[in-house]
Amino acid sequence: MQTNTNQNMQERINPFEFQNWEVYKRAVELVKTCRELSVDQTSVGIKGFTDQLTRASLSIPLNIAEGYSRYGKKEKLNYFRIAKGSLFECVACIDVLYKLGYLDGTLYKQMGVGMDDIGKMLSGLIRKVDQFENK
């Protein structure tokens, strides 16, 4: 009985299909990581980079959600492609932070691998929508 209650509660917590997509979950985790990085950086000169990183990372799950809500193939693809563009913006921000010495090598590599995975998932999502939606 407890399992059904937990399952029903989970369904109520994430009632939208996209919330269960791995790409969405990973994008939300990236936002958390970027936000934590932004809070850790107190240097005034770097604040603009970390603020931009936070905004770009937030744009990824927001555009996945927006794309999911659209009915037309063209609109869906547009939002999913914007999400991918925002991911690439995050990559550039991370590169700059690393080159300037504000990001250690371990975190740089971890974030790079995570963003690469998100990029591959977004590419797969874009391919799937492009091939199968509204045929």
C-alpha cells in the first residue's frame, strides 16, 4: 500500500511528461551547479560571467518545457534548438571561467562531461521530433 501512495505522490509532484525526461532532469541539475558556482564566486570582475552562466543554464530546462507545450513540429524544434544554443553558451562561460582560473580542473571536466551528455540528449530529442512529429 505504501508503494502505491508514493507512486501517486510522485505522479502529482511531476505531472508533466517532460519532467520525467532525463534531459530535463540533467538540465535542472546543471542550473543548480551553475547557481552554486555563481554564489561561490565573490569577485566583482567575474560576477558578469557567473550571472550569464546562471541565466544560460536556466534557459535550458525552461526551453525544454516551453517546447514540450507546443503543438507544432516547427515550434517544438525551435525551443529545443534554443535550449541547445543556451547549453553551448554555458560551455563558453565555463571555458572562460576555467581559463581565468576561477574553476578548478576537476569541476571543469565534470561540468564538461555533463554538458556533453545534455547536448547529446538534446540532439536526440531534436532528431526524434524532426523525424516523427506531425508526419
